[in-house]
Amino acid sequence: MKIAVCVSNVPDTATKIKISAGGKEIDKTGVSFIVNPYDEFAIEEAVKTKEKFGGETVVISVGDDSNKEIMRKALAMGIDSGLLLKSDGALDSDGVATLLANEIKDGGYDIVFMGKQSVDFDTSMVGQLTASKAGINCITVCVSLTIDNNSVTAEREIEGGREVVNSSLPIVITAQKGLNDPRYPNLKGIMDAKRKKLEEKAVTAPSPLVEVLEMSLPAPKAPGRILGTDSSAVPELVRLLREEAKVI
Amino acid sequence: MSKLILAVIEQRDGKIKKSSLETVSKAAELGQKLGYETIAAVPAASVEESEKIAQYGIGRIVKLSNSAFSNYSPSGYAKAIVEFAKENGVEVLLFSNTAMGKDLAPRVAPLLGAGIASDCISLEVQAGELVAIRPVFAGKALQKVKVNSAVKVFTLRPNVFPLVENSTSANVENVSIDSPDLSTSVTEIKRSAGKLDVAEADIIVSGGRGLKESGNFHLVEELASALGAAVGASRAVVDAGWRPHGEQVGQTGKTVTPSLYVACGISGAIQHLAGMASSKYIVAINKDKDAPIFTIADYGIVGDVFEILPVLKDEIKKVTSN
Ligand SMILES: Cc1cc2nc3c(=O)[nH]c(=O)nc-3n(C[C@H](O)[C@H](O)[C@H](O)COP(=O)(O)OP(=O)(O)OC[C@H]3O[C@@H](n4cnc5c(N)ncnc54)[C@H](O)[C@@H]3O)c2cc1C
Ligand SMILES: Nc1ncnc2c1ncn2[C@@H]1O[C@H](COP(=O)(O)O)[C@@H](O)[C@H]1O
């Protein structure tokens, strides 16, 4: 089976966001980047799928040289090789998906794992866009996955429960926490990763369909009120919730 | 031919979701401002509550109908919507950013050559153009965007856009979908028994490591039940296996915008705040006065959850039964 996993590079979730001088992007100085947390579930599932069915695994990322570090982490977790789609221009989700879809069609992949969402721009759509553009199937927000010959059954998280979804290969699966427990790269994995092939391919960024007009920080909240230090403050709290906030 | 805005409607158990009606309200408002005609499309086997759509301002309701559409089919719904949109020259499509809308809208957009802005918290006409605001970095920043393709798709965050009554008469057209694409389809729904989901709840009571052990979570559950609220959790207690992941609030859990969020024994790490900071009112109960949760709480009690929660539950029961 030919298996891909797509990873995105995101600021550490503890990052304090600052806006850059142009007012349209974040200021990246001093920001450290990590593998998008949901992509760790995608990587793990790709490795497990190969362990079960054999074949090869490739980690694909669209971006620049700075993406190599997270790709090495995927290699250390057991992915066989890497492909960096190196793009110079600005990309929106649609552009990333176009590039991934081209690669996936050309590469003849059977299954492509992604995260359900990047925790930077929180768009939650590269998986679906890629599948739609490549003309293949897609199941999002998966918490369980079974592959049997050509057929795929997954459970996806919805409001108040799960949906059981049936489909077939080739397919894009987007991973939600709960799909598996990602392994930690061990020392051998980290050493091996250094020797694994990480190929680069120059690609041209399609022109973005979504234009960012401005980026801003939300207005800071006015300081709240401390009502007390024990349960004697409870009646006042309940009164405020009823009379001032009017939420109960 | 006048230009068209299409609101895509989601039903569960024969009922139209509140978030879809929020989308209808917004579509009706934008239609009026832009001079576009509005249509509501319901991919379904049957439509029980069309009058509700009309109540919030869209009278022209199109049922994209097939008996297989009683369950969600990502491929089937997408193809039906795309074909309808193409045939009728739809220019703007609105979805709500629910589990279904998030899944469906990005399949539809590329097939219409459309750009898409997801999870919008504002969508307004500015100088004749649609301008959206969407939270990024889990609400730590806001992005103002416009979509430059001819056809435009937006998904709207639930619980943010108001329901605006604007009654008109319902006129349901039936478009039968004869050969639906069922290559990806839902075969079964497994419900978490009787539980209200944090993503849809108007009030949430969340517990964190301050509860000390999973056995103490009944304190949170009882307060939630007194308030008719959903139970939420910090990642610390989800990772510890005390609570299911579906309850996790935060950057790698759910983003919530209830009218009231009560944080019990939660420190307020930046990743937790990211998921709940835009709640309308926030109450924090924590014994550490320097806990970061107090920086965003409207009302706080610096005290012991074990002492406060039972009293709070009783007091709530008292006032809400009056
Ligand atoms: C990549 C990444 C993603 C993350 N995503 C999320 C996420 O989505 N959601 C999330 O919640 N976290 C997330 N986290 C974890 C986050 O950083 C915190 O570790 C977590 O939120 C802490 O949970 P907590 O507040 O329950 O526990 P703690 O931080 O341990 O806080 C417990 C609090 O309880 C108080 N307390 C103790 N005893 C009592 C008592 N008797 N009465 C009253 N108060 C008491 C303490 O003063 C303390 O403030 C993420 C972290 C990373 C690295
Ligand atoms: N630049 C990228 N390169 C490779 N994969 C990506 C990229 N951006 C997003 N993805 C994948 O798409 C998923 C969803 O991201 P998003 O739609 O941006 O929220 C991520 O979890 C990744 O698996």
C-alpha cells in the first residue's frame, strides 16, 4: 500500500501571538514551531497502517526549509521518506490543497492521512479540499479506522456522538485525538531519521482565493470581580448571574 | 436573473438545527443588503420543519431529495449541492460550521472554483463586498478576510450569529437526486447517551485537575445538571483518563462560545483559554488567586471547589425553582 501523511508546521501552542508590522500576519520572531498536534495522530496511523498491510510511507509537507524539522520528527516516528513541496509564494488552504492533490494523484497513493485541523489558522479544510481536487474519497475527524481490502470504515466525531462512515480506497483520512496513541520517537528512530531520504521539489504557488485584509488581536477583557474566598460568596454570584449577566 | 445566496440546512432527527437557522437569518440579511435572492437547500429524505426556515426569512426552500439522504453522505450531499449551485448560478453559499458543515463545505468549494472562509464570527457587506472575520490561533488573534473567486463559500460559527425573525411564507420545491454519489456515506449514528455536547451547549460547567480525582467529578456533573449545562474538561483530566476527549475544551479540544462557562479547579493555561475565552460570561472557582483563569473571568471565587460546588448547586436549584 502506498501511504502518505501530510504535516503542517505550526507555532507552539503556548506562543503569545504578536502581529507583524504589515498588520496581516503574525510576527514570527522568537516563535518556535512544532508538528501540528493532530498530525501526530496522522503519522502514527500511517506507520500502523504500513505495519499491518506493508508498503511504503511518505511524509509530505508544503512550505519551506523550516518544515524539514517536523518532517524529520515524522521520519523518526517511523515514516520511510519525506517529500518537501517547496513553495516560494504565499499560499492559502486552497493553494496547499492544489499542490497536495497534484502530488497525490501523480504519486498513486492509496491512503493519505492528515490532521483534522492545523492549530494555526484553524481552517480544518485542507483534507477535504485535497480529496475534492484529487477526486478521491475523504472521511474527516476520525477516531477509529478499519481497512479491509478496498473498503474503509471509520468513526467520526460529531455533536453528541459518532457517525460510522463507509467508503473505499483511495481516500484521505483526517485524524482526531483518540484515533491512536502516537509513539515517541526513540533514539534509534532519531538516528535512522538522519539517514532517510528527504526529497525536495520546487512548486509554484497557485494564486490565493482568500485575501487577508487585516490581522488583529481581540480587545482585552475588562478585569473581572473576585466575590469572595469561600461559599459565603455563592449567593452574590448567583444574584449577579441572574440579574446582571442574565444567563441563568 | 438575479444573483443567488444559498443557505445549506442541516437536520438531525427530522429537526432543523438551530445553527442552520442562524445561517438562514444571516443569508436573509445579506440577500436584502446585496439585492440577491436567497434560497435554502436541504439535502434530505424528508423535510419536516420548512416553516421554520420561512420564519427566519427564506421562503424559497429546495429539498435535494433522495431516500438515502436520511443519513449524511459527504459525497452525495456535496454532489447534489454542487449540481444545484451550478445549474442555478449560485454565487454565495453559507454553511454552519458544525461537524457536518465543516466536513461538507470544503468538498463543495473546489468543485465550484470557490474560495472558502471557514468558522466566521462576522460576515458583513463593506463597500459592496462580503468581508468576514475569523478567529485564528484558537482565538488569540482575528483575521479579516475576503474571498476573491466568483463563487464564495463561508461557514459560520454556531451560537454567534443571532436568530432574526422575519416571517415569510414557505414554498418547498422538490429536486429529486436520481443517481446520488454514495461512495462515502454514514451507515449508523452512535449517540453518547443523553449527553449535551459542549460544542452546542448554552451553559458549560468544566472541571480540571483541582477536582483531585475522577471520582469527584460528580460535583461538576451535579452543578451542570442543576444548570441544564454540558460537562466540559481540561486536557489534564482527559489525558488522565477521568473524562472522555469529547468533553475537552481548548486549543486541541473543542472551541466553545456558551453564554456561561463555569471553570472549576482549572488553572487557565493558554491552550485552555484558547478554547473558551470568547464565552459571554466566565465564572472561575480556584483556590489559587494567581491562577490565569482569573484574568479572563467575569466573576471569581478564590476558594475550594469541594466546599463551594455543593453550595452553588443548592443555591442554583433554589433560585431556578422559584
Ligand atoms: C500542544 C498542547 C495542547 C494543549 N491543548 C489543551 C486543550 O485543548 N485544553 C486544555 O485544557 N489544555 C490543553 N493543554 C494543556 C494545558 O497546557 C494545561 O496543562 C491544562 O489545561 C491544565 O489543566 P488543569 O487546569 O486542569 O490543571 P492544572 O494546571 O494542574 O490546574 C489545576 C488548578 O486547580 C486548582 N486547584 C487545586 N485544588 C483545588 C481545590 N481544592 N479547589 C479549587 N481549585 C483547586 C489549582 O490552583 C490549579 O490552578 C495543551 C498543552 C499542549 C502542550
Ligand atoms: N502546508 C501543509 N503541508 C502539508 N500538509 C498540510 C499543510 N497545511 C495543512 N496540512 C494538512 O491539513 C490538515 C488540516 O489543516 P488545516 O486545513 O490547515 O486546518 C493538517 O493537519 C495537515 O495534515
